[in-house]
Amino acid sequence: MKQSLTKSAVLLVVVATFLWLPPAALAQEAPSLEVAVAAICQDVVDREPVDAGVSFSASIGALYCFTKITGAQTPTTITHVWYFGANERARVDLDISSANWRTWSSKIIQAHEVGAWRVDVLDSAGTVLKELQFEVTE
């Protein structure tokens, strides 16, 4: 009987402690990724974007999507999804290996692919972290 009473008292103390704590103290915030820098550019040199812009000639050949990601507490991935108009043209998974990581993808631009483009930067769950819009002109 005494042992049963002691177990009940311990359980009551544990439950009361959790009920008293504010919800913020109970919830562990999941570290979130942030896009600190994002650019569509003509090249990446020494891990930095070169000639970033929002309008490029169709004769460019290739473009790069550069991202600097912060906030990763463990290795993870992001995805660059390239769209021409409403059509997905490329999907590139990129490793993020530290809390401050620069990475990029590239896309060959065909001379006839003139118009509105965008790149969505997604976290590993598929949430859009950043959208970069740009155009390719004749």
C-alpha cells in the first residue's frame, strides 16, 4: 500500500510539473534553415555569385542559382527547382553540411527559352524557403 502511494505521489509531481511549465518551455524549436543570400548569376567564382541579375540574354548559355544557407544544425539537403513558365525544367538536390553553407546549381539555357523563369529553393520537407524570379530575353 505504501509503495503504491509513493508511486502515485511521484506521478502526481511529474504531471503537475509539466502542467505548470509554459508551452514554450516544453516545445523544442526545430532549427530552421534560412536563405541568407540568393542570386541568379552568370557564374560562381570563389564561392561567390558573379554578375547577378534578374534579366539575362538567351545567348547566355548557362545560369547559376547561388544560395547561402544558414541555420542547419545537422547535415541536410535543399533543392533548387528551376521553372520555365509553369513547367519544371530541373530539380537539383544539394547537400548542406554546416550552419553556414554556400552552394549552387546551374541550368543550360536554350536560345528558344525566352520568357519568365524562377527557381524555388526548398528545404528537405519540400517547404519553399525562397523564390527567385528572373527573365530570359532575346
